[in-house]
Amino acid sequence: MSTAMTFGQKQFIPTPPDKGSFPLDHEGICKKTMVRYMKCLINNNSNNSLCRDEAKEYLACRMENNLMAKEDWNNLGFQENKEER
Amino acid sequence: MKNKYIVTMNRVLLMNRCCYSVIRYNFVVNHQILIPKKPLQNVIIRSAHDQKEKIRSTLNYMIALGVMTVGLSYAAVPLYRIFCQAYSYGGTTGQIEANQAVSNMKAIKDRPIKVRFNADTASSMQWNFKPQQPDITVLPGETALAFYTAVNPTDKAVTGISTYNVIPFEAGQYFNKIQCFCFEEQQLNPHEQVDMPVFFYIDPEYIEDPKMEFIDEIVLSYTFFEAKEGMKLPVPSYVKQ
């Protein structure tokens, strides 16, 4: 990545994620919700805005099975009141 | 004319020599040339002590100025960092409460951005690593979920560690990851397949950047390396091991 050419060019500095790293889902507990999310994406031409409910389900599954720290939905960007959308 | 010039120069020279002798030998040399030709009545003739004091105080001021300059140049480094963090100058992110920022964020509907996913492994890494979706269309200010899959086809448990890159370079500062799988060692058992999610959003300030006006596609690229015992990877210093 750092060759002689890249000297003097701006360097990309990766930043750590805000809430750290996802623990790996070795047993595949949340695989069903993941597949549902992927199906939704395929059906909607990879449009994220239409698949947010499925994403919320996947994250809820993770939280319930101790694969993710429990967070308020607002802090994850899922506003509760529908008027926001 | 020239005569006057020579006289003045001589006078200046002698004054310097006088200062020197005052400091070193603590006495005043009263040379004929130094006494003004027309002494005024209310001219105060300084004593040797006063002259010495004045020179010494000037010297003190100069030394203090020098020390202050050196000290300022050392202090400038952390001060600048604090300033940058407080005002987010030049793209440095401060210790802003991430939760607050995310919960107050509103999605901007008229600027959809396509995020394409790329997956790589180091040549010695035997995992099969690929994204589950080739791309996703996301709005700035909206959180999005994406998946990568990794398979360990070998008969041994392999530990990997990943890093990421965002192209174009200028878009990288707007790409915020809430949670992902990078920078920490992830172990895969033999013949195991696992899904790795990335939860991210693009900062709404993206639309206000003139450089981003024509950029509607961002590529997020993850690379997995194998973590061996004693191998030192270029992991950023802030990552806790």
C-alpha cells in the first residue's frame, strides 16, 4: 500500500468503529434474519431505505443473543416516530 | 558633511565600547567625544549603576523572549490538537458524543449514494472472503447494514484481522462506522462460515462539501490478513489489543 509513489500524497487513516467490533456469530443464530434482510435488498434493488425494518430485526436478534451491546434505537439511527421518515 | 558623519560614527562606536566596559568593569569612561557639545541644563547624567541596570534589563527581556518562543513552539503541538478537536478543523473528529450525533441525524432524501463493497485477502490468507451484496444505495444521515461472508476452508483454525479503506479519499472523512468487524482478531474454526456485518452511516455534512458534489459512488474495501503469533501488523495505535 505504501509504495514510493504514495509519498507526499494524502494518507487514508482508518478510524475505529464507534461501538467497537461485532462479535462473530459462530453458531449462525441470526442467520435467518440476515437472509431476510438480504432478500429484501435483492427485491428492492439494493435500496437501503426500504429495508430498514429488516435491518432493525437483525440488530434486535443480535442484541437478544448477546452478540451486540444493547443500545437505544435512537442511538442506532432508528427513530421511533414514523413522522421522521 | 562627511566630517560630521565620521564624528557621529566614532561617537556610536565609543558608546558601544563604553557599554561593554560598563558591564564588564563596572565603570564609566568619560571620553571627551561622548560629552555633548552643548549640554542642556536639565539633562540627567546617568550613573554607571543605572546604565548597567538598563542594559541588564534589556538583556533579561531578550532572554525571556527567546525562552518564551522556544516554550511556545513546544506547547503548540498539543494546543493545536485540542483546537482541532474542539472545532473539527481539517476533518479531525473530536470527542463528540457519537450517540447524540446519530440520534439527531436526519436522512437527506435527494442525494442517494451508492456504496459498493469490495473484499480482499492477503495472499497468504486462506479464507474465502466476499461481500454478500455488491452494492447498496444509501442516503446520507441514514444508518445502513451490510454483510460480508468469510469461510475457512482449511482444517485448522485461522485467526484473521482486517482493515478497511474508503475510495475516493475525500469521502473517507464522512464515512462513519458504528460497528464492524475490523481491527480485532477474529477466529474461524475449520470449515466454518460466518457472516460479518458492518453497520455504518454517511455523515449528512457530505452534501455540503463542494468536493463531493459529483461523487455519488463510494467504494468500501475490506482486507483480511492472517494474524500469526508474534506478527506485527500495522494496526492503528488507538486500538486496544
